[in-house]
Amino acid sequence: MEQAMDGQLSDGAAREQFRPRPAHLALLVAVCCALYLYGVGTLPLMDPDESRCALIVKEMERTGQWLMPHLMGAPYYDKPAPFFWAAAAGQWLTGNVEAGGRVVAALAGLLTVLVTYLFVTRAFARRAGLLAGLVLATSVQFWFMARWYRMDMPFAAGMWAALWWFWRGENLAARSAPAARTARARRWQWCGFYLFCGIATMFKGPAGLFLPAVIVGAYFLFTRQARRLTEFFCLSGIALYLLIAAPWYVAVSLHDKDYFYQFFVRQNLGRYAGGSSIGRGHRWSGALYVPIIIIGLMPWSIYLPGIVARLLPRRWSARADRPAELLLWLAAIIPPAFFALGKTHLVGYILPAYPPLAALVGVLMARWVDGAASDRLMRVGAWSTIATMPLLAACAAGVEIYLHCLNAWIALPAAFCLLAAWRMILHLRRDQRGPVLGWAAAGIVVVLLFATGHTSGPMLDLMSARRFAQAVPADLAPSDLVCAYGKKKISFLLHTHAEKTAVGKVVDFKEKRSRDLPLLAKELASDRRVFCMVTGKHQLAEVQHACPGRVRILESGGGRWLVTNQAEGRGNQEPGTRNAGPGKT
């Protein structure tokens, strides 16, 4: 790592610095594969988002209805089907339910990191590209989203690739004579732009075209090239976009007459404008996106003041002097600003802002490494980065203490972080700037790998009902009942062998309905086999009181209990007395 970042640029190698280096690409691929793919098939899926997507894939495979997604037998209008197709392909290749969609997200995350490296290398220098790729790959929220069974990462990857391809065309045109910018070159630039926008649209909807178009349009206006707005009307590019994005939307709209209204009007416009009941649980202030971005970019958010002070144009008249930086700023600001103005806010909405922010941080770092002058701002940032090394280990230990899973393995990341901090201090005192950042990246990678392999298991176990579902017998008969009382856990429905239209029966009893508890008590008192997941200590007490002597606990932990009316259970235990598992009960 030190060798890859140390040293100064020479005048003779200036042109070479704009060419990607295979060793850099190999390093980024290795880091991303380690961070994003490790444990994807063993860690349980989180409720409700990951489990919901996996259950949709399961229903597609079981029913053969691949055109229209369904969730628990009802049409699922929220998201397009192509992501679920990709997740089903990943599940078929890996043979693992958990790995299916996570592999898709991980590969999209890897491609986003590589595109960031190519973008920044061509626009600035390959040292900046390598640093930008490492910053993005190891940022907390990006790392989390690259391991998340959702379509947010493929969507962000398509958007970012569209902007990269657009800038690639701009960069090639800037390095050649004006006469060399032929109609064919412009058409090639816009066809690539629309190609990647089409991919983003397939995964999440019309924002895949709208946001990149707004960013590029703002770039034209800010660089005094308003006449170039007509270039959006590239017929071959538009045709390519429609060829990629339109077929499924047209087919599903013909198949389901309600789809156009449900998806485009209710799920997209309704969520944004607030006229729909959808998303009412996510209507917090859009201003919170600012602290979320700061936290999500950690531990590299230390350098956010630096990019504002050094890379943001200080005068309006100078806005077009550095076009690459301008495009990165627009790409970092417009998506969060757009979603902040809407009524529905989700953390995943601002994922497209992280690649351009990481690119700006990488540029700032590279200029510090390559520069010879003293830089007090960056030196403060370097010392702050050194201070974060032991703090990262302390945070990992704190989380494990909360989860009751702390053991001697915590010594590994703690020792490495202390070693990294010590090496960083030595290099900083010698003014060897590259190795300082190299050791920082290495320390962050080690902590994230430890969090993945040791901390994530107990944490995700609290967010999933997989082990409760696995306690349900596989030999369910058509008369058996599998149900839930309290807060519904989709992962319980995902991993049980019962289906609404297959063997067994799945019922969701809600404690807020006064008629549901007597119905559940009646089922438990019957001769049929009943397996019910109860969430909440109060709810368990209700069930035990309504059916005394018939409630036997099979599994417990994290404020959840799997109860049955069968004699082979463990008896009418008190809540949380046995097999509590990680977390509090």
C-alpha cells in the first residue's frame, strides 16, 4: 500500500499519470471483493427490506410469474422486476437465498468503485483515482449498501456510469482539436450516456434518467454552453434508452392495467409530492441528509471541510474554470437536494452522492501527497485520521459489548489499528504523505472485515427471524398453521416451508385487532399443529394467558419467541429464560 502511494510526480511521467494502472485496478478489486462478498451467503437477511426482496424472488420462482413481481400473493408495484431477475440469477448461481441479491449489489458496488477510479484518473491523475476508489470502497454507508439485498446500488452504479461516460466524451473532445469533434463522436458520447441511464431506469425507475439529465443540463448552463442542451435530443441515444428501459415497462403495463398508475403516479410522484399514503413513515426533514452524508462518508468525512475550502469555486465567475470539479460538485449536490425537497426521505436515496464526494476527497488527498508545500489544513486532517484508528477499534468493541459477543478476537483489529496509527505518526513526522493515507485505508479495511465476520452475525440475527423459521419442522402438512403475532417479520415467512398457496398456511395475526387474539388462542387449543412467532414480551404474555398450558416455546431471543401447541416443545417457559441468543430479550 505504501509503495503504491508514495513518491512524487515527475514532469516526464505527467502524461502517464492519466492512464489507469493494472496494479491499482487489481488492488481495488481485491479490496471490494473482500469487503462486499465476504459472508454474503451466511449472514441472515434483515427485516423488512432484504427479506421482502428475497421473498419476491421466492414467489417468482415458485409461481413462474416473472413479468410482474408479487409479494405474499399481491402485485408488488414498488420496484421494477429486473432487479429481482438479477437476484434470482445470483441465487441460482450461488445456490443460496441470502447471497442472490447481495451478490448483485456487491458487483454493482465494485463497478461503481472502478468507474470512480477511471473517472478521476482520466480527469486528474491516477494517484487521485486510486485514493478516490479507496475512499469510496471503505466509506461506511457505501460499504453497507454494497452488501444490502436491494436495488439501490445497481441504480447508483448506472447513474454514475452515465456521468462518467459523458465526461469521457468531454475529456476526449478537450484533448483534440475542435474540428475533430465529429457528429459520430457526439453520437457515441450520448449513446453511452443513455445506455447507462437505461440500466439505472430498469432497476429503480425514471429517476435513472431524470437525475443524470439534470446534472448534465446544469453543467451545460454553468459552463456557458446552453446551446448544447439540444444535444440531449440525440435520436440514436434516445432509441437505445427506450430499447433497454421500455420493453419491460410496456409489457407489464399491458399485463396489468393498474401498473402505470400504481408505479409512475403513486409510487414515484405520490412519494415525492406527498399526496400518497405510501412513505408516510419516512417524512422526516430533508435537512437530515447533511448529517447522514457526513456519517455515511466516515471515516473520510474528516476531509469534507477540505474539499469545500480547496475545490469549491470561490467566485461565480470562476465556476467554469475547472469543469471536472464542477461536474463532480453538481453530481454530489443535485441528488440529495432533489430528494430533500420531496416529502418522502430514505437513507438510500442519497447513495448517488457518495461517488462524486469520494472523487473530490481523492483529488484533495492526491494534491496534498504530490505537493511539497506545507498544508496546515491537510495536516490537521491527517492527525484527525490518525486519531480515528483507535476510535474505530473502540467502536467495534462497544458494539460487541452491546450485542454480548465481545471476546478475544477484538484484539486483532485493535492491534492492527494501533499499529496503523503508529506507522502513520512515523510517516507524518517524516512528511511521507502517501503512506499515511495508505495505512489509514488498511486500518479501515481490517475493521470493516472484522465487523463483517464477527460483529454482523449477532447484529443481523436481531434483525432477522431466520433461526426461528429454521426451528419450524420441514414436514408441514396442509392442515398445519404457521403464523405471526405482533410485529410481522418477513424473514420468518421467507424461511419457513409454509406458503399461502402451498403446504401449510401462513396467517398474520395483529395484536391491535381485538378479534385476532381469540382466533389465535382457538387455533392453539385445537388439535392441528400451530407454529407462531410472537414479537414482544407483552404479546407473549397475552398468548400465554389466553391459552394456559398449551403454549410451549421452541426458540427465543431478541424479544421474539417461536411457540407451538405441540408436546415436544420446551414447556411454558418464562420469557427469555432459555436460548436468548444475542441481544436483549
